[in-house]
Amino acid sequence: MDSYPNELLSALVERIGLGIIVLDANTRIQHWNAFVAQRCGKNLDQAKGQLFVNIFPEADTSRFERMVELARDKSTHVYSHWLEMPALVELPVSTAEHGLLALQSTLFFPFETPDGSIHYGLVMYETSTLAQSSEQLELALNALGGKQVEQDQLLRKLEAANSQLLQSEKMAAIGQLAAGVAHEINNPIGYVFSNLKTLDGYVHDLLKIIDAVDGATSLDDVRQLKRSLEYDYIRGDVEALISESGDGIDRVKQIISALKDFSHIEEEEFRLADLHRGLDSTLNVVSNELKYKAEVVKEYGALPEVDCISSQINQVAMNLLVNAAHAIEKFGRITLRTACDGDWIWIEVEDTGKGIEPKLLNRIFEPFFTTKPVGKGTGLGLALSYSIVQKHHGRIEVHSEVGKGSRFRVWLPVHQPSALVQADGQAI
Ligand SMILES: Nc1ncnc2c1ncn2[C@@H]1O[C@H](COP(=O)(O)OP(=O)(O)OP(=O)(O)O)[C@@H](O)[C@H]1O
Ligand SMILES: [Mg+2]
């Protein structure tokens, strides 16, 4: 009866898929099971009574000693994990799936035999499947890390391309603006210049009359000269010329101040701005493009000051206004509306132009998408506007009907999220 469980246990130990080595208190080998015998290629009879580190010289001796110390002094079970390389003892394991592996996890523990002496059990088991999946996980993680790096690089490239795009669009906008401004300034400067020439002639004649006063023998001579030089006409015209020239110079001054308001080139920071003022100066700047194509109707609501980079919002408005004018074939109407809705405001540009075909609606914000002839449009206006509005945490809505017109509505938050963080002192 008694021997039955022992036989059972020794059969179990010999057949189990774990390496089991029994050592005495001095770490001399007492026994190992068939699993070890098959893999280590050493003879148990010759090994018996020998020190473990002598039979397994390849073992990591210092680690083995530490395990013994812990097991002896603290009577604990000491585990070593397959991840701790090198393995304490390498017993090559062959698996159907992964071929030969030498990964070992070990368990080292003390136990007392019936005669009261201390022995140690060293159990070695194979965790190759775990190792394999962990290895795969690590590979996947590395690959993912690589992808992340690639994505970061791509993002950086995109950012660079985007800022180049912004730059080139800025240049294009400046070119367009310069052409408009040149035209606008040319008119008043033209007539101020021609008035100056006329005034030059008048001054010449007036000086002649004054000079004649000194040499004149009679007042009649002077009167005669005045009549012959059409003094009365000059007198009336001089005043008209001077006031007209004053108006011309005023117009130039207006254009220059609108330009200053519009550009704020150096300004790249968010600050509270009066959008109506910006829209008015934008209208002034593009009036040359608009006036032959449309009557511009302003329907401004009440707007609070909005946290934005006003020069960039001006640029968005300019793009929408110029697009609206381009969409109108003969002469139409462009309505510029604004309104406030809770914490948001919107700016809307509506035109009575040719409209946008539904199938093109989702393409118009693509960079370089244009239906204008080569050399006419760069296709960057809306792409740039989109990125500016995104930067402002806003959105653009489009409504369009072919043959009737289009409406672009730009929604902007009154406060930028970062400003809210500062105001509340905590993230939202
Ligand atoms: N108000 C509008 N009415 C009709 N079509 C429009 C309107 N606004 C934009 N589009 C269409 O969207 C396209 C893209 O506009 P976007 O402003 O990006 O470029 P563009 O005007 O063609 O060129 P750019 O603005 O660079 O000079 C236009 O070519 C046009 O087909
Ligand atoms: Mg455009």
C-alpha cells in the first residue's frame, strides 16, 4: 500500500515535461529525471555526488549561488525567469512549432527529507511559447515604434510643406494685393499729378500778373493782362483743383491705412480683435476686384471682440470675397454677414454666382484644386483658409446651388481653448 504512491510519484517525475534536479544541502547532485537526462547528455551515475556547478560549468555560477543563498537563508522559493539572460542552465528544448529553443525558467527551493536533512529541488521548465509570443509582441512594438518615427517624420514634412504653402500663398496674396493697391492708388495719384501740372501753369500766369504790377504805367494795363490771362477762370479753377487734389491724397491715405490694418504682417499672436474693423479694411483692399463684379451688401450683427490672429482672418475673408467675385459672371451681389451665437461667432460671404457642382463640393478645400484657367488660380485660397480656421479651432460650412450662388460661413470660437485654460487655471 505504502509503496504505491511512491511509484506513482516517481513515474510522474520521470514522465513530466519539466527538468527536475535534486541537490543535497551542499548542492551536490542526488538525482535528475529523464527530461534532464535526455537533454543535457550527461551521465547521472557519474554526476551523482558531484557539485552542481562542476557538472554544469556553463551555468551562471554567481546567480546560482545567490539562488542557493536565498533558498537556504530565507527558505523561500526562488524563481528565475526566461527573460533573465543567459538562462541559469540551458537545456535545449525542441518544439514542433519553433524548433530548438534554449529558454529556461527555473524554480529553486529547499525541502526537508524524512531524515531531517535539507535538500534542494531545481525545477526547469520551458516557456518558449510565452517567449515566442512575447518576442513577437516586442517585434510588433518595435515595428510600431518604427512606424511612429516614420509618422513623426511625415508629420514634420507635412508641417514644413504647410508652412511653405502658407508662405507661398502669402506671397500670392501680397502680389494680388499689390496689384489692387497699385490700381487704386494710380487713379488719385494720376489726377493729383495732372492737377499739379495745371496749377503750375496757373501759378506761372498769376506771377506774371503780380510782376506786371511793378512795371505797369496804369491800372488798366494790369486789368488788361488779367483779362488776357483769364484770371477769373483761374481763380475759380484753382480752388476746385486744390480741393480735388486734397480728396485724392485723402483716398491714398485711406488705402494706406487700410493696408496697415489689413496686413499686420508681424502680428502672429492671438489677441482680441474687432472683426468688423478687419472686414472693412479687407473690403477696402479688395474693392478693386469687387466693384466691377458686384454690389457689396454688409449685414453686420453685434460681435464681441474675438480672440484671433486678425491678419489671418482678414486673409480668409479676402479669399472668400475674391472667390465670390470670380464666381459671378456678369454683375451680381455679394453679401457679407456676421453674427454671434453663444460662444461662437460667424462670418458669412454669400454670392449670386454660378455655384459649385455637388460632386466638387468635397474637393474645393484640397490644395491646388481649382476650376480656374491655368495661371489664373493657384487653388490654394480655400486650402489656406481651411488651415487658418482650423488653427483657430473653428470650421467652415459651405452651401451652394448651381446657377444660384454659394454661401461660405466661417465659425470661430470667441475664446481660444488655451485662453480658457489660463482663465480657469485648469484644463478643460
Ligand atoms: N464662391 C464660389 N463660387 C463658386 N465656386 C467657388 C467659390 N469659391 C470657391 N469655388 C471653387 O473652388 C475652387 C477652389 O477655390 P480656391 O480659392 O481654393 O482656389 P482658386 O480660387 O481657384 O485659386 P486661388 O484662390 O489660389 O487664386 C475654385 O477654383 C472654384 O471652382
Ligand atoms: Mg480663391
